[in-house]
Amino acid sequence: MSTFLSKNKTLFYLLSLYCQQNGGTFHLQQLATLLKISPKQLNRYLKLFQKHNWLLYKAGNGRGHLSKIQWHGDIEQIIVDQLKSHLSTMTMMDWGELFAFPNLTDSLAMNLKHLYQQNIKNNILYNERLIVPIYHPIYTLQPNQVNDVYSAALLSNLTNRLVEAEANGNIIPSLAHHWNVNDKTLRLYLRKNISFHNGDLLTAHDVAWCLRQLLHLPLWQPIREIIIVDMWTIDFIFSESCTYALHLLTDIQASIYKIEDNVVFGTGSFAISKHTPHQIVLEANDNYFGMRALLHTVELNILPKGSNSFYQTNLSNDINRKKINIQNGVCAIILNKNKEACSTKAQRQHIKNIIHKYLYKAIQKDSSLQNHLSGFDNTISPLCKKEVLKIGAPKGKINLNQCLISSLTKYGYRPQIETLTLSQYIKDSIQPLKYDAFVYTNVTTVNSAFHKLHAVFNPVSPIYKVCKEDEYFINIFEKFKLATIAEWPLLFDSLNNYLIEEAILIPLFTHLDDIPFAHDILKLDFNHLGHIDLSTIWYDKEEL
């Protein structure tokens, strides 16, 4: 029972009784056991509900005799009306418990979701307010610790980088207005009079403090040191050639921020005005050095999984919606060649053939997935002896995990799948890869060659953990330091083909997702990091 429902027992038992007993006869003892109360308590609640004229109750006389109830009126509307008096005190945790309540009818679930939407609108304090649904908590607001797309998406609107990259790869100014680069040094000149959200002035000392924390990362190794020249000028000194240095500064981990009293402050178009476990409210930064956000307030609501919500303004008509289609990340299986079960190419190829043969048709049936597997009709020999295969997989991939278990078991494997929540995955990402095989989902809308290579050479990447001592992998990494922008796609394709050929990487599918948003919102734009740019969203007042 949730905290909210534990304080509202009449409502809880009304809801429980309705979901378990839609009417007719029942055995009082059995129903009481189902509701986890005594028969005496159940009898008392039934009489109370009858007093409210919610139902007609006829008790069974004598041991073994059946009791009977008959509901009066629209009981689902009665439940909704009972909830309305508690809306101001209900948390997202309470809503999550309601949406997950056992045996909810479809119509009652829809009524609860509609009530939730109305509650959001009724609590709006400002006009021109954007309401954004998110389905995972924000794990960190410190850029150098970001390892999930949800935190990165928020940070891309709260912070800035020294420079940004256009879709064609061209570098454009951001916090730095100008730069000079040669084989030994990259010098950047900062804009003056830029303030963090707490009012402090941005200086080269802030930049150096942020970026020195990244120098231990593989891609940052060509940068020997970061030197403060003066208050507005900073130098990056190279120990070796590095053609991608400017692009490295466009990554979300290279965002500039400061921490005061354990609170992270950025310089971006939005600042956080409220932060709870269930809601984050952003307000436009009136002192932003770029274009001010078009909407004053953005409200991020962390919703229970399964709730049907969408981007909307506080004035949106929730009946009219449209969608934007995006390719939202690749799901792949990575076979760990450092583990005995997958140490040889023949072992990995055997597993790869099974996956192609049995997962191809399953993925092909799902229209929301772009299949990367091909049919495999050849005979596959079973193992001579049972082989334990430890697999790490996202908790949400239930069908995929079941398919892996059934297909691998047919050929002599004993798959042991450990399902990981997002928080567990983030925690494990800084540890060595302990699995023989790992189901990896890279959620991103960025398709630039630099960001693809950056993801591969990131030490939290499972591919990096598996291949960091691989000769071919190291060779591509060394070439990347000297390659031109035009050569980056060729390097990525070469590495990707090698990983597939060696049966280290088995691409399964690409998610084809829809982002729903209200009809009055004109459009959703993506920034260079692949996240929705909240500052450019506007709505059509004529549509309203």
C-alpha cells in the first residue's frame, strides 16, 4: 500500500474491492484473504460503502453461505471523484502506485490518466509553460559524470560548451568567440560578461577546472596540460597531434559548470528553479548570452512507466497530437573475447549464427524496429558439452531476453541472464565487463562520425572494455588522432566492419521511435548533441 493510500484506507479498499469483485456472489473469507484483511474488517467496509449508497450488500447467513454485492451507479466515476479532493497532496509516487494497481479496468486506467493530465494543468502557475514527460530519473547534473541520455538531454539545455558543431561538422563559437590552433597548441578566447546561473562571472579558471577533470580519458590523452593565460584566454598544450581537439570540446562531458554548496550551475538558456525526485522546473535565463528561450518555463515530470503522455503547453488540447519520428539508438550484442566462453572467433561465430537464425524473425515482426540481422538457414551444430554463458541485459528487453535463453539453450548453452535497471547499468559502466555477452543499447540521435567514434573510445563503452588491448582497435584509435574530418566516417566503418567480422559486435536493430507532442506546438528542434532544444520551442496561439 502506498503512503497516500495507507492514509486513505476507505479509498484503498473501495478500489481494491472494485478491482477484485465487480459484482455478484463471493465467499467472505476468501475475499478478505485476497484483500489481506479480516472478514470482520471487510464486513465493516462493505456496510460503510452501502451507507454511502455505492453498493447493495447482502451478507451470507451462516458458515459457507455466499455473500452478494451489487454496485450502484458509475463506481469508476465515484473513485475518480474521491481522488479529486486529494490532488493537491498527491506525489508522482502516489500516481505511480495508482497506475500500477492490480486488475485496473481499461476504462478506470484511462480515467486516472485523464485526471492526472488535468491535475498537471490545474497546477500551472505561469502562461507559456511547456510540460515535458520523462520516464527515468535524472541521475546526475555533473557533466563529467554523465553516462545516460536522460541526464545528458537536460544538461544540454542547462550548460554550454566552449564551441559547438553544426550538422556538417563545422565548429562554431559558443562560450569561446575565437580560437587559434596548430600542431602544438589550441588557444581559445572566452566571451566576457557571461554569468553562471548563480550570478558568478565565467572565467578561464572555471574552464580549466572543468576540463582538467577529463584529461585521464583516452581521447583526451593527446592534451598534455591546460594552461590559464589570463582571465579570458586558455591554452590546450598537445603532447602529440590531435585533429579532433575542437570537436572534443563539443561533447556533453566538456560542458562548463561550477559547483556551489553541492549545487551544479551552468550558463545555458535555462536554469533550474525547482528540483525534486519527481519534478524539475526550468526557467528561462534572462541573462543568457545567446537567444533567450521562447517559453518562460519548462516543467519536467517524471512519469510512471506505461503512462501515455506527450510534450504539451499548459494550454494544449490533449486530443490533438502529432509525432516526430527519430532513429533512437542501436541495440547490439557484444561478445566478450576476454572471457573463456567467447575467447575464439569460432566460439563467437557459433553464438552469432544462433542469434541470426532465431532472433531475425522475432525482430522482423516488430514495425518499430529496423532489423540489422539477416536470415540464417544453415545447420548449426550443438555444443559437445554444456557451456555456461553469462549475459548482462537491460531489464526492459523481456522478449529479447526470453528469445536469447530459448535459442541458446537449444544448442547446449546454459544462458544465465542478469537483468539490469538503468541505475545498475550506470553503476556497472565504470567497472570491467564481467559478462560473456552483453546486450547494449546506445540511445542517441547523433549520427556524426565523430560522436560514433567518441562513443566507441569512451572507457565506459562495453566495446572499449572488450577491445582496448586489441591491435586493430588501437590502430584505428591512433589513426583517429591524425585523420581529417573527411576520413572519420571511413575509420568508423572500418572499425565497425572489423568488430562484426570478428563476431565481437552483433547489431540487432535500431529503434524507430515516435515523440508525441500537442498539435499547437510548432516543432521540436534537436541541438548538435542530438537532444531536443527546449529554448526554441514555441506554440501556435491561433491553433488554440
